[in-house]
Amino acid sequence: MSDEDPAVAPERRILATGCLFVERKFLRCAGKVGHVEDVVVDAAARGRGLGLRVVRRLVEIAKEAGCYKVILDCTPELRAYYAKCGFVEKGVQMAIYF
């Protein structure tokens, strides 16, 4: 990210960020899956398309890394948002918390 990037405020404060990690899958001949995690946008900067830019860039990076798919988990309230980013609902997430 450069100083000219809209995800960086003029005072050089990060306004939006996200994480992509790549997992090798045993069942897919060690194929790669990209996981989008922790996408956040500063409350004062929301509504400017920064989150969408972050997600799209993470998807591009996953594709460049050779991932055969990109997945994420989100709350029901964010389904429509991630649909705008190109994601479709698939499966059910289950978890055990400690």
C-alpha cells in the first residue's frame, strides 16, 4: 500500500485492512484454498468502498497464489455485502469454542 492508496488516511493511518491465509488441502492433491479473515474498515471511513477494495485485492492475491477457491465466514448481516464481492453462500459453518 502506498501513501496515495485510499485505504491510508492523509495522516498515514490505516483505514481498512484484511488478511488472507492459504491452506493446502489433502483431499485436493495439495491444492490451495484462500481464507479471507479479519476484514475491517475504520468506522469513520465506511461507505467509501474500502472494504470492497480490500476483499477484491485479497481474492486477486489468492488467485495469483494458485488457490482453487477463496472462502470466508461472516455473520448473517454481512451476507449481502460479501455477495457484492462475488461470494456465494455455501455450506454451514460449525464451531467449538473454548
